[in-house]
Amino acid sequence: MTKTTNKDKLGMLSGLSYQGGRVGVLLIHSLGGTPLELKYVAQGFAREGYTVECPMLPGMTNGTDVLSLSRWQDWYSEVERIFDELYEKCDTVFIGGLSAGSVLALKLAKERPVEVAGILAFAPTLWPNGWAVPWTFNFYRLVNARWFARLFKFSQRAPYGIKDERIRKFMVDAFKSEDRSLEEVYARSGVMVLEFRRLVAQVLKDLSSVTAPTMIAHPRQDDQSSLKNALALQYKLAGPVEAIVLDDCYHVITLDRQRDLVLERAVDFTSRQLMRIESERKAAAPKRATADIVEISG
């Protein structure tokens, strides 16, 4: 039996990239998550002809910041870098993310209001407050120093954001490690959570400046972040917002039972935005001058 090394594990967690047409989609994984969470949606967009990037963010991907040195600015800088590369290849770019990834998407949309065509927020999380999160977690709001945050580690509990038992088993098996327990694999360091809090605080101050059209899809029974997170965004965003409440999945909606519906609505949203953008471009284009017709009689 071949032993899986740590290097092999990181290879399994590499980013996803699909070459397509001149419309791009940048997807960002969750806090402590991996691009695998968004693979189904990424492939769905690729089948529709989009150019898709779903990077692994160092420091925000579980196992890539053992010493807890990264900050949210590092995560965001990587998102900006990938976005710039994608924008060079595409005329129009949408940005989306799962959970904490959607917060980074909102940050980019605020900083790049002209370049971001629309936002896809999948189970957006401003604070982990779902039914599977212990109420004692709220005390962590009192932690503000990185040195103190290093003393904490937060483990997830079943169902790990997935209601479908078959898919949950697949994900658990994919991340099983020979030298770490499942709780450790799904754990998030205290520093990572603290940096996420700081990111959210920054984004919340600027939400009223985010004018890009946004689609929010959030499960009613979210085990990690309650529906209140989506409602708060819907209330504070300045641009038009479409909200979809899902009734048969948990937090990782891009993989769970209603992933087909999530993909369908996301593609429909981007398609309609593209039609709007094209219409606006045509309306703004200068009209060609026409010559007067002069009748010449013999």
C-alpha cells in the first residue's frame, strides 16, 4: 500500500483552473477550506464556456500556515493577484466565494467597482453562529491579541457543513490523514479566526460602498452560519441583491444536496448580468454618423 505524504496531500489541495472564453469567474474557498469545495460549481461554469480560477490561498487553506504567521491582508493580496491575471485574459469578470471566501469577494468588489461585474456569495459568513457552533464560541470575540489567539484551536464537529451523508463521507475520506485526527484536519487556528474577524470588521465598514449586483444563496438550516448573515448583507449592500434561501442542505452549499440548484441560479445570474452589461455598452457607444442622401436629377 502506497503511503500518502504531506507533499501529496498539498498536491490534492491545489487550485483549480479552467480555460474558456472572454468572461471569467474567480471563486474563493472558505476559511480553512480548499478549492475542492467549489470544484462542482467551477466545472459547471467551465462547461458554459467561462474561464474559471479557483486558487488555493496560502494561510487561509488548512495546513498551509502551521506557524500562524499569515494575516488577512496576505489572503486578499493573493486574491487580487489572481484577479488581475484573470482580468488580463477576460473582458468581464465575476467574483464569488463560499463562506469567508465571499467576504474576500466583497472586499475586492469594493476596491474594484468598475472591474467586478457581479458577486456570487455562497453561504456568506460574517460570524460563525450556526446550530453546530458551540455558544461558548462567542467569548472569542473578546480575544484581540495574536499572541493570545495562538492558544486557541477550533475543531469542527459533524456534519462538517454537509447534509448529504454520501458526499460527507467522500469529503471526510479525501481529507483523512495518517498522522492527524479528523478533528485536527478540520480545525482552524485561533490566529486564523482572529484574522477573519479583522477582515469582516474591515468589510462591514465598507458594505454601503459595494454597488456590484450580488447573488446570495444561503441555507435555512446552516450548521456553521445562520441565515442572519445573509440578511445582514442583503440589508447593507448598496447594489441590487438577489437572495435564494435553500431548504435541503447545510453550509457547504456548493457540494451538498442542492448544488445543482446553486449552480443553475449562479449561471443564470451571471448570464443576465452579461446581457445587462452588453446592453449598457451598446447604449454608451457613439452612434455612427450617416450621410445625407442627395437626389441628383439628370
